[in-house]
Amino acid sequence: MPQIARRSIDALRDKADIVSLAGEYTQLRQRGREWWGLSPFKTERTPSFKVNPDSGLWYCFSTQQGGDVFKLVMAREGLDFVEAVERVATRFGHQLEYESGRPGEAPSLRRQLLEIHDLVADYWHRCLRDDPQHGEWIRRYWTETRRFPLEVADDFRIGLAPVDDSRLMQGLIRKGFEPAALAGSGLFFGTERSPDPARWRCRFRGRLVIPIKDIQGRAIAFTARSLEITPQDDPTREAKYVNSPETELFKKTRTIFNFDRAKDNRPAGEPFVLVEGQLDAIRCHSAGIPGAVAAQGTAVTEEHLVQIKRFSDRLLVFLDADAAGQKAALRLLPIGLRAGLDIRFVAVPDGKDPDAFFSDPANAARWPELVAAAQSSMQFCVRSLIPPEAAGQPLAARLSRLGELFQVLDQCGAEEIAQEALTEAARIAGIGIREVHLAYERDRSNRKAQRPAAQLQAVAPGLAPADASRQPLSTPETDLCRILLSREGCVLGISQILPLEWVETESPSGKLLVALLNEARHGEFDNLRAVLGRLDADSQLTAAQVSGEPLGEQVDESEVSRMLNAALRSFHSRHILARIRTLDARIASLPGDDLGALALLQREKIDLRRALQNPPTL
């Protein structure tokens, strides 16, 4: 494993913009000197994730994690330290220096998988452009059958997986990839039957292939469409679309197609647009809808919608007009509402899917019109479950349809949304609003009675008891660390005044404080970010947690000076009072006739009481 030079890591830490990097994982808003956003690690509605660009630290109150820019990448992407450093270096264009080994030596499995997917995506795209056997045919298919320009194929690196896959494996073997990495890529059949990669077959032979990218825009998987040239011996030939299986890189439940582009290319304030398939997303993107994204061959999950929520509160659902598309929309509705998204549903005209609709370039101009006519989440829900003709049906049939609606509302968990739906349902179904409300309350009572006791005792969202770990700490060590982490210029002055023996090092904040003061005393305190980078992971976490608590709104320098002196008084008084208690114990243990020793101890106690009135100050 290559060893990166410490000076190179320190230079990268100083160069990296932690706000910019954290903004790739969650939507951030500035509050004073800090930036806040929803946790990138769990579902929540109230921001608990804080980033401080001055110290280069972040802290997540929800999960009690924190650290520097490298720790953020490690926690969010599941990388080890070296991989995280290299990821940050790539992100900010920093050339790393290695003390031993080279970046290409003994790469991790994850790095090999990323390199394999990048090379394969490039190779397959070149095959679409100039394959001697089927290149011309696939280009006609793309431009005439699918009605996309070749520039779009270049933009998305659309490719052709040749029927003859021998060159692909030969090339990867020559590159020196380990068999475990080739097998773990998910690109080949037969890995479980033979240890020899030369005997494996490509999963996507004779298919149009579309790279699937992660949030950083790196190829991590493929989706492939069957073609006339797909071989007869392909075990998945009957499937129109085949996706890569899940790998270390690719998890369907949390990967969103085109998300890397959509999160950055949407105009400010514009919503994401959720479509059903990859070609739908590519078509919408080409039609001037840069926020188009798609799930990966599976139902839309909570993780998908939580990712979207981190970058926008708004989502337009533009799924196929067929029954399957409508059912998928109803499934995602309660999940999205629980995630706090403002969801609206756009109808595809003439029963088409988005790909077919926008394949006519003239229809791109109709997009604003479709958005303006979009239904609210409850309008869509009610009209999907209770069609207009329901008003003419028997009352029992209408009440049965209300039961389906109530089931969806029960999953949404938002009373104001339910009220909108009930009003709309009463109007369409031709039932009195009072009767609809009574039926809804009866349904809620019945469902509540059927729930397990543990579920009934769960704390309602947004009413959870305060986490003790999030409450402000009040030890002198914590208070002083909080000030110094926000005002690094004060560290040197404090290090020259505060004796280290006054600091209680049993606590994490005490250990952190001693580390900071020692760096300053020995002339090693160049800047706070560099010093924090030299500390161990536990001290970095403590620094992130302590600095997560606000110092105060608009604290000026005179107020900072007052707070520092108050902290020094706390250390001083605690130290003096501890010595006085020790003297009291010694006095109590003296023999009754040892008057000389008693006089000395009492004099020392008087001196300490006088010293108590004269704490050190800046």
C-alpha cells in the first residue's frame, strides 16, 4: 500500500474546501460563520449537520460523528484513509507526494473496481463509435431508432458491448487487475464456475450500454438494452434491460441515475424531475430538463428520496402514464412526504413515456405547460384511487375506494396533507365531507388498535427527547476549547498563561486542550487546521463536537476576551479550591498537639485564599 507524505496530506487539508465537498452530500445553508444542512448519514427533517470552514471540521449531531475533510469522505463513502485522501486530492486537483510505493501499486479493491468501470465505459463507447463489425449499425440504431444525436452518446458515454467479448477480458488482464476485482465488478458470468478470468463471459454482450455514475460522476455500474445482435446464448437475452448486479460500488437502493449532473446543473431553486428509466432521464436532459433523474431498475426507496431532499425540497414526478407507472408513483408518495419533499405529479400526454414524448423535439417547448398543470401530491393520490366515475357507483363501492386512500394517508404521517386529501375525496366521490372525516377517524382507530405495542410507544417524529450528548457542556476545558477552536489567534496567548497541570486530562476535551496548548508551547502551532490534522481521530471528533456548539451570535473581540478571562478564572479557582480541600484533609488528620504543623498549614491556606482573589488574565 503506498504511503502518502505527511506534508502532502497537510497541504491538501489546508487546500480542500470542506464546505464545497460537504455540499456534494447535503444541501448547506450559511448561518453566520458556519454552514448547516440535513445529516448525510440518516433521514431527518431538521438540520443537524454543521460545517466550519475556518477550522475545517464538521459535526453531525444526529449520528455523533465528526472530524476533518478526510473523515467526512471516509464516513460517507466507506473508504479507508488513503483512499479518502486520494479522493479529496482528485476533487481539488492536488498532486500527492508518496514516500513509498506509487499510487498504482497494490491498489485497494475499490480503486480497482473504479478503474475497471472507467476503462470499460471508455472501451465500449469507442466500440459504438468505430466497432468494425457493428459500429455503423449501432450508430444508426441510436440516431434513427432511438432518435438521439451522436453528441448525446458522447456526452453520456453511451456504448456498445461487442458480441465478441474476448478483447475486453484480454485488455483488463494485461492491465494487471486482480481476478477478485474482475469478479467483483459484476461485469462477467461464470466467475463462480472457473477461477480463470479468460473463461468468463461478459454479462452485456451485444447490448447498448449506459454507464451508471455515482454522485462524483464516476462510472460504477451499467444498464444495458437488448438489441437484434444480442447473442442467442446470452442467459438474459429475453430481458429488455439488464443492470449490473450489486457490488461494493453499486447499491441500487441508493444510486440515482444522472444525479451527479442534475444536482449541479439545475437552475437555483428548480426541482428534480424523477422519471422511470435511464433513457427517459437522458431524453429529458437533452430536451432541456437538467434536473432529470431515474432510479435503478427497482422501486424508488427512502434513500433515493433522502438524497434528493438534501439538494432540493421540491420534486416533480414524471413517470410513465401506464398502470405500472401510476402504481410506482403511489408507492413513492408516502415515502417522499415523510422525507419532507414537496411532491407534484406531471402527466405524460397521450399515454406516452417521457422518452417517447420528447423524441419529438417540438414537445420540449410544452414542458412549462406540463409543469404548470402538475397535480399536488394529494390531488394525484385522490384522483388515482377515486376516478371521476366513482360518484355514480354504489355507496359501498365508494367507501371501499376511500379505504385505499386512508391506507396511503396513514403512511404519509402528515395531518395537514390528510385534510387536503379528504376534502378532495369528498368532492370527487360525492360523499359529504363530515361522513368522509368520520370514516377516516374510524379507519385510524382500527389501524391503531392493530399496531404492535412497541410501535405505539414510539416517539413521534419531531418530538424526540433531546439527546443529552447534544446539550452544551460546561467544564472549563470544553468552554476554553470552544473559544480557541473559533479564535485560533488566541491559542498562543493562552498557552503562555494557563499551566497545563490545571487541566483535567481525564476528559476528551481536556486531552484536546492539552494537545492544542502543547503545540503552541513548542512552536508548532502554524494554524488550527494543520494542528487538528496532526491529532488522532478521537481528538478530531472531540474538536468537531465541541466546536459544533455555538459560541454565540456576533461575538466581538471584547466579548471573546471576557470569555477567555472567565475560563481562566474557572481553571484557577478549581485548582486553588482543590489545594484548599487537600489542606483541610491534612489539617483534619494532624495530631491535636502538633501546633507548629497546624500553624504552617493554616498560613498556607490563608495564602491560597488570597491567591483565589487574583486569577490570571490576558
